[in-house]
Amino acid sequence: MITINTDHYPFVLASYRGDQYSEATLGAMFAQMTDIARKSIRDGTFHVAVTLGGANMNAAQRKIVSDLLAAYPAEYMERTTGSFVIVPSAVVRGAMTALRWIAPKLVMVESVATVEEAMRAGTARLRERGIAVDEQTIIGARRWLAAQARLNAGTSPVRA
């Protein structure tokens, strides 16, 4: 299951639970992100994406995501000022960092170890763009991610 939460915008929060992501599920997630990007364009806003889980996709699922990303319009991508995925494994984070160095335009996601690190980095990225984020929004996003981490505890080794 993939849950997208915009209650704490400009943080767009995603939680991947389990490891069974069908093409329909991944397509629905991209449709939600398309709606968010269109609204962002219409309203002249930007956002940060923070993702919990999902690093355990198999090759078929990664191919689906790759195809969906290839078709995703650049003007939608430009509305995301930062994208962070919470990955507790230092080995996986290292591999993601290496891919970012090799193909920075293809691998735009930054991996972080914890919810707190994701929130600090996301908040900094928004502020670099001149986007003010009130403390209650940050707290709400952090709490939602921590609650999702607890729900995912059996399926995703993410620390809050």
C-alpha cells in the first residue's frame, strides 16, 4: 500500500507499506503526484517530497517506476524542490549516493537515515527557496511520518 499525504504541505509525504506494489498501485501514486504538481503550478508553489519505505522494490517494480518517471513532465518535476527517502541501511544509502554522483539528472532523490534528518533537510531546502514553513507544519509532518514508521514496523526497518 502507498499512502500520499498533503496535510502538511509544502511537505508531500509518502509511506510505502509492504512490498507488493502493482502497476495499478504505482500508477495511482503517480496520478496523485500529478494532481499535486498541477495544483502547485496553478498556485505558484513548490514542495518537498519525503518518502518512508519503498526501497525494497523488486526489479519489475523499479522498471514500472522508471517508465512512469520517464513519462512524467519536466514542469511537474520542477515543482519538487527536494526529494528525500528515509533509508536506515547505510549500504543502501551509499549505493543511492553513488548513483546520484554518476547520474545526477536521473537520480534526484537524496537518501537519509531518519525521519528527523529528512525533515531537517526538507525544511532547509524549502527555506533556501525562500519558502517559509511554520513550526506546526514541520511538527505535523514529523508526527505523521513517525506514526507511519510505527505502522510499517513489521515491513520496513525505518527508525522514527
